[in-house]
Amino acid sequence: MENNILVMGLAGTGKTTFIAALWAYLTEDIPEKELTLHSLVDGDSKYLNEITRQWLTCNRIQRNLKTESHKDIRMNLKVVGDGSEIDLNIPDIAGETFQEHFDIRKWSKSYDETIARTTGVLLFVSPLTPNNKPALILDALEITREMDENLVHSESDSSFEDDGAARTNETEQASTNGNSLVVEVVDKVDVLGAESFGGNASKSKAEKGSVDTELIDDINGVAAFTPYNPELTCNQVKIIEELQFIAFHHPKVIPVKVAVMVSAWDQLISPVVDLSPEDWLNINMPLLYQFIKCNSGKFTVDFFGVSAQGVDYDDENEVRRKFGTLPQDRIIIQKNHDRSHNITMPIMWVLR
Amino acid sequence: MSESLKACKQKECNVSVDGVCMEAIKLDDCPHFYFRLPSGEAKFEIQEDEEDQEDEEETKDEVAPNKHDDSMSLYSGEPFTIENLTSFTGGTACKSIYILGGPECGKTTLIVTIYDLLQQGPFNDILFAGSHTLVGAERRSHLSHEISGSLDPDTERTFTRQFEFLHLSLKLKGSENHPATNLLLSDINGEKIRDSMNTNATMSELERIKYAHRVVYIVDGELLGDVRQSLIVHYDVKLFIKRAIDCKVFVPTTDLKIVISKADKLNDIDVHAKKLFDMLEKAFKDKVGKLSFSCIAARPIPNKLGIKMGEGVYDLVKDWMQDNLLAAPKYERIRIKTSNRSFNRFTTKPRLNGE
């Protein structure tokens, strides 16, 4: 049986970093490999080698490299255990034509042919891409109203000047507790993806405390009105539409296995909240999660947390520490609550 | 290809003016390049010459290989119209829900609210299973999203006077492996509803409503709270229903729900609701299959009362997902003569919504 796995996802969802890490795995001499490279379909590994160099040295993949690579990448892999072969297709590593499928309602004939022979999908999503689900104006107004109410209450508390230090200490304690609560909530939100507060999910951990302030500024500031444009559609809707396109226009491909790959997983690991990749999707892309659960007859889905980067590139100390370890040990793959460094795990799951 | 149709996702690029990519990339190779119709919609334009005339007959829902480049068309995602509805419903059992009411009473806001709530998570035990009109839903809900830049949530007016249908496929928790309920939601332009009160001819344009799974007539709660406006509201709803019955738009199998919208803006809602509902029940109880009443606050202004977005909407949607218990009238079933070479079929009068 032919195994054709399609790698897809919007721009900036970690596909390139994953492919770079996978290419390093395939080309390095690593003990107990599960997958090996059989051949590269067009024979030209220049792009793959270049992105792998960037990955090895903990550098972000350059944008010009991504756009140059707008051609298809196809790898022919071999399973060490039973010798079966897999075609790994990455028709759109930049993720931009994926977006255009929703925007202009076309895809290329070559993409269509790739879909027609697909037996499995690695679908990348990321907590770092903005607009995973829509932020509702009504929710923002409700938050502002609650904050205004809390402000009124705390102002009226601090107006009591009797009882000197005891009362003052009480107020400070209450304020501290209030601030602690806000920080804790923001921590959790940041761990969970920071989407529900309409904040910028790509904030570094150091900027967490300013999320609520910026939200207020956004609401009170003068925002430029933007008329509807398909590009403004949130990511979960675009991904649902892509899956619907596959089911509608290529029913013979169905049912198909889909490994949902939640990238940048290292940034979501927290001692406070033990999140699984499925939990993350349920919270941050709930429409997509519902769609997946309701269409199990068409899509057999499992969820993987993936960090091919394994480290925050902006954290110099962390990067230096990682150079002391083997590159493949930077990789984090999590299924449910179990973690490993085995980058082939999602691919092997799709195969089974 | 007209140069005015060339477009680029990068705003700084002048390809729409001079036809040249600012990155000096061949247009076919540039990932940002696409074609856009003058209306603003992003599509591929069909050439107006003999060779392409057969392409004009292809529907949006077919994968249409294009003769001039290597692209294939995907289904449009726009709301269904009368013309293309059967291409979808021919293969999919659907329940049509017609949402009626005067201008700006909250018809589209109701639909948008359902969609927005699902975008945030399951709607109680109601789950989103898909939609073939996501572009239409997104366009309608845009003004309720922060990304629009609006400071207050709003809903775009429904300008078209034609029937349009948004599709929602829903399931209940616990029934994820069962078939979905496919709803077709049609919110008709308020001015068209108002015009249909005036003549039988305009009311008859709404004839297809008699095949509806459910009909919802929305009464603007904000107007009910005004002494003068409430007189007009009472008059209009009674006039509409009477004419609809006379013109057989509402029939003995019609399941009609009168819904007071914007309930958060109406003081003494119980009093106003009772007055309206008592009047309508007295006038029409035995004239339609089922008459019921409810109040909703689809998009309440933030308030201390704790009225949440979509208040009352869950019960509406849950009811829509139930089967229609009203039996189809006998006149709807006809026998079609067939040749000896095929099986005889006993079927209903063609149902325009595929019900």
C-alpha cells in the first residue's frame, strides 16, 4: 500500500523547523533510527541543507529562504522495521498557498494531485500565530466593564484612612493578592496561548504582565476600521475549510489520518498547568476541535505537541546551554502527557 | 487578462497598476500574487471568448480545471442561493429555518451570534460539525470581531432581497458519531418583509417558506419598549402573519415561533411579552401548525445583570435540531408516472430545499 503523507499548515506554524530537524535526523548517523531517507524526489537537497544549518545553529529560518522554496519538497522515506516506504510531501512549506486556498478558492493541479494520493496528514498549528480564533468585541467590552468595577471598588477601599498601619497593610495585602491573582491568571493564559484575551500570543514571558494593559489601550484607542477581507478570517476557520475541501473534492481519500502538530510546544510546558496538545487545541481553536470530534468518520485524528526548536532563540543563555547537548535531544514530542525526543513519532502514528 | 484584476497581498506592490511584481519575481511564481474581481472579491475571471464559453456553465461547487493556468476552483463558501441550493441539498438532508422580521430587528445578529458562540467553544451540548458557507458566515460576523477595528459590535445589514442560506452542520455531545443535523438559515431582508405585508403579490414571493422546517418571526424588543413604536410593532406582526396565512405562505404545517429580540433593552419584558403573545395566540393559534413564543438577548450590552451573549438562543437552536413533528399534508405527495424500464416511484412534490 502506498503511504503518502502531506505536511500542511498556515505560514509560521513550524513546518520548516520540523522539516529541518527531520532532515538532520535522516542524514545524521543516529543510533536506533526508525526512519531513513531512501531518496529525495527531485534530487536537490540545497534548500533542506540550508534550513538544517540554520536549525543546528539555533537560528530562525530566513524568510527569503522560505519564499525561495515555494516549490514542492518530496522525500521518499523507509521504515527501518519493516522496509515499507513513505512519500512525505511538503507542497507548500511557506504555508502561503494554504492561506490562498481560503482567500481565492483555488488550488493548483499539482496540489490537487497530491491530495488525491494522500493517505495521511501532518497538520501544523501554532500558539504563536495570531488570530487562531476570533476575539469578540463584546468579550473585550465585558472585561473592560469588570475592570472598571474593580477599579471603583479598590478606590473606595483605599479611601479609608482610619486605623493607620493595620488598615493600610490590609489594603496593601488585598491589592497584592489581587495582583497575584492577575499574574496567575495571565500566567495560565500565556501557557494556554494568550488568545482568549485578544493579546499578542507571541509575547515573550517577560511581557506577560502587560497583557491586560495593552488590551485596555486597544479598546480605548482609536482603531482603524477594516472592511471584511477573507485574509482576516481566523486560522481555525481556514483550517476547517481546508479539511472540508479535501473531504468534498476528494471523497476517495476519506477517511484520512491527521496528526495535529501543535508547534512551539516547549513554550507551553509549565509546572502550573499540565496541558496535553488536545487540551490546547480544545481551548485555543475550539471550532476546529469540535469539527474534528464531529467528523471522526472522515478524519482519524491524534494530537502531538512538537518543538523542533526546543529552545527560545531569544534566550541566549538557554541557547548556549543547548549547544552542549545533541541536536536531536532538543526536539520535544508530546503525545497526551508523555514526552520524548522521537521526531518520527507523529509520522509513525500516521503510518500505522 | 485585464491588469486591473491583478493583485498582491503585499500592499506596497504595484502589480495592479503596472503588472510587475515588486520583487521582480515571475507572477506565476510569486506566492503573494492573485487575481481579484473589481467588486473586491478574490476569484478567477473567466475569459470572454469562444473557447471559454463552456466554462461559464461550470458551477462554483465543481472542481473546475482552468485552461489558462494550472489552478482548480474550489467551492465558493458563499451563502447558497435558490439557484445553487439543490446542488448541495440534493445529496444532503437539510432543515431550512427562515428568520423573518422588520429592518434591524436582529435577524442576522441572531445567526452571527450562534456562529460566534460556536467559535469560542461548544454551545452547551451543541457542537459544530461543519459548514459549506464559511465565507458567508465570516463576512456577516466580521463587525463583531476585534479584527474589524470596530469599537462596538455590530452586524452588517442584509441588503439582498433574494433568498440566501447559510449552512450549519451541528451535532449534540454524545452523538458525535451520529449523522449531523444540517441547518439552512435564511435571514430575509427586513424591507422585503415589510413590503410583503402590503400586497399578495409580494407576499407570494415568500412562498417557499411553506416548506420550512421552522419559521422564526423576530420582534424588535427595543421598539416594544416605546409606547408609540409598540403600537406599530403589534400592528405589523399581526398584519404579516395574517397575509402570510391568506397567501398560503404559512400553512397548517408551519411551525412558527415569535421571538422578542434585544430583551436586555426592554424593561418589564414580562408585561410586554405577555401582551404581544396573548394577542397573537388569540388571533392565530389555530391557523398555523404550531405557535410558540420566546425572548432572546443575542448580543446584550455588557451589564451587571449577568445577561450573557446568546441568552435564550440555545433553546431556539436546540429546537431547530429536533424533527418536525407536524405531518406533511396529503396534497404534497404525488405519484410520478415512469416508464416500464424503471422502478415506479412514490414521492413528494419537489421540495425546493431538499427536505
